[in-house]
Amino acid sequence: MTLRTLIKPSQYHDSVSLMLVARELAKLPGVKDAAVVMATDANKSILEQSGLLGPEAKAASPNDLVVAVQADDGSGDAALAEAENLLQKKAAVEESAGFRPKTIRSAVKSKPDANVCVVSVAGRYAAGEAWEALRRGLHVLLFSDNVDLEDEIALKRYARDHGLLLMGPGAGTTILNGVALGFANVVPRGPVGIVSAAGTGLQEVSTLLAKRGVGITQGLGVGGRDLSQDVGGIMMLEALKSLQADDETKVIVLVSKPPADDVAQAVLEQVGVSDKPTVVCLLGGQLDHGLPSNATVVATLQEAALLAARLAGGDVPDLADLLDKEAQQTKARAKELTALLAPEQRYLRGLFSGGTLCYESQVIWRASSDLKVWSNAPLDKTLQMPDSTRSQEHSVVDLGEEEFTVGRPHPMIDNDLRIRRIHQEAADPDVAVIVLDVVIGYGAHDDPAGELGVAIKRARAEAKDQGRELIFVASVTGTEADPQVLSRQANTLVDAGVVLCESNAEAARLVGAIVASR
């Protein structure tokens, strides 16, 4: 095998196109592995671990495109030539596509009845486009991240003062009047309204509600910084007010990572303005304020969904009884799985596509067993991973963090990075269990369990050949109505040997129970 590398200086293609080109290259005769990515530091580290980092790629700048191919002698040059051809074809297809408005102004002219604009461009351009949309009277879903804090504050103040919603930045999920925007799921209409400063948090709660036969009125994403001291919860408050005024919304759920104290107080005061039952889930946060009588605080996304379903009239037993029964089942399950492990297998590794699910897992581990878990998105900054591409001891990685998504599709779209990481973690003889989320729905990969399942089977088989068992635990965030079909994804994972849980919280508790006894 030889490594062949092509550098395209300062050349940009959207990340999905790069993913598709890499897949085509990997199918060519004689090609063992291929990557087509921007030359960021994180991508270089991943290339190095895959044996795809040559001197040319090592010297490339973050604005350069790298095509790296590991192939039989004579096949590498042909693969690079095909990469050039595929990239040119994709560029030509984009140019020849039918009419597409190139500005918000022309888009408004072509769709005069539209009242929502989705902005998904590079962060340095996003604020300008959001201003254009707001000034034309449009609500904005600001999908883009890497937007300056000052811009976010100014945009949200303008939106509030003009009766508009500015959802974001970094708002990956919103469901408006049953229409899913960004990464979202097919969930039924119903009496629960959700406001979330966490995209996969909104997905997890809405899909767990759907599993209980309960639907939503609206699912409003407000961006991860909204409840910070600087932003002040501007959009959480505005979205909450809109649901309180909505006759169809009977129960409200609020989801966020820990807010600033003053912001939490403002939100709770607004909750108390209405008599609608309100479930408050502040992952890992503490509320030292007096709660209004209509508010209930819960610790996990699972509890938020179950309680909201019960309040909305769903068929849900008493929450404490249900969680106690689950805890007993988890304890028995963990004991059975732990018996399969060798004495040296003691570490957990988490590979997440959803940042909120990664965060929730850490909250659960800290609360239940006080595990010391390293992460690229840790609860405790002293546990920041020195190198996100290399795990140590107990480690959990949010592969959706920006360091991994520059020049590469989000892991909900592209499984390549997580598959590489599965094999990397599985090769460590000290690893006992690997936990991952599988998030389906609009915008996500069309069969994530199919691709991940193949990698999991191979990793388990390689561990078996070395005389050890390797436990995989997962949950699927999605519904039967999603394009990928929840049951189909679940069955594929089980067939691959995965221990499947009903929710991310249940998966985290099971993993914690396994490693706590090691």
C-alpha cells in the first residue's frame, strides 16, 4: 500500500460534497482508505491515526483541501485523478442547478408569503444574513454557529423589540407548526410546547414524548448561549411567552444546560405568570430560587419527557415508580454484562453525535458514581481532554463540536469519523464499554445503524480474537415515522450485538453501573 496525497490550496466545497467524494474514492479498485477534508489541526490528527497524513498534508493550511488515498501501487494516482473529476462535476452541477435565489431579498420576492428564514452559512457571514431577514420581518432560525456574542445579543434584542423570534445561533433543531427545520424528527402534533437551548435535547424530549403517544405544538430552539449572563435568556423568555399565550399548548417543557443565576430567576418568574404546568430541565444545574407552583424541576431529558407526557394525559405511571423499576433492571443488567469482562477492562468511552446527549451522560455519571470522565466538552474544565482525538482513562467525545466539523459533515450526517474512532477505542485492551447515541430524523444519515453496525460487529470480533469481550451500549433518538424508521435502526443495532436502551439517560446509567464496579 502506498499513500498518495493531493492538496487543493484555498479551495472550498461544502462538507457533504467532500463526504460523497471520499465515499466514491473508497469504492475504487485497489483503494484501502480515502479521505477528502479541509486541513484543520483536528482533521490532520485524524488523518495521522488513519495512516493518511503525508508530508504534503502536514504542511497544508486549514484553508487547503486535502485528498489522501491509501491504495495498491498504481491505483493511488488513478484515485486522485478521479477525485479531481468528481470535485469538478459537483461544482458544475451546483452551477447548472435551477433558479435559486442568491440573496434573502430575491428569496422574499419569490416567496412573498414566507415568514421564516433559515440561515446556514459560515459564521462570519451569518449575522449579516440574519439582520437582512429580521429587517424584512422574518423570524430567523440561525443554524450557523461561530457567531460573535455581540452580534447574537444585538440580533435578539432587535427581534424581541419587533415581535420576532431569533432562534440560535447554533440552533440545530426547531419544529414550527409541525414543520421540522434543521435536525428534527417526525413527531405528532399535541399539547406539549418545548423551548430548548439544546438541539439534541429538543430531539430527545420530543421523540420520547412521541413514544408515549404525546405530541407537541411547537419545538423552539434558542441557541446554546441564550441563558448565559451576557445574553440574558432573551429568546427563552420570548419563546416561553409565546407558548403561554398559545391556546393549543397545555404543558410546557424548558430545556437548557445550567443558566446564569439571574437568568434562571427571570425565567422562573415568567413561568409563574401562567398557570400552565411547566417542566424545567436544567442539565446539571441547581435552582436555589423558589419555584412557582406550576413548575417542576427534573434532572434528565428522559424525566422531562415522561413527566410532560403524564401532565398532558399520556399513559405514564408514577415517575418515581417507573424510574425505580428501571434502576432495578439496570442493576441486574449491569451485573450480567460486567461478568463478561476481563479484570483489566475498566474504562468507558463515549462517542456522541449529539452534544446535549454527551452532556447529559456526564451529568448522570457525576451524580450517580462520581466518575472522573475526560471530555472535549467537559462539565469540569479541569477534565478537558489534552487531545480530543486520543482518549485517556474514562473519556467521552462530542464529535459534533466545531473542532471536528470544520471541513467535514456533522456526525449525524457522516459516520466515517465515528467508525474510525470505534476501531481506535476498541483496540485499547483496557476499554470495557463503548457508548454512543444514534440520532435519526430529517437531515441525518439515511441509515446510521447500518454503517455503525458493521463497524461494531468488526470491533467486537477483533476483541474476541484477542480473548476479550467488548460491550457496546446505545440508544436511538427518533420515531417510527422518521425516514430511517426507529424499529429498523434498533433491530440493526441489536443484530450487531449492541445493548440497546430506551433513552440516552438509561444508557448512561447502565454504562455508569458497569464501570463503577471495576
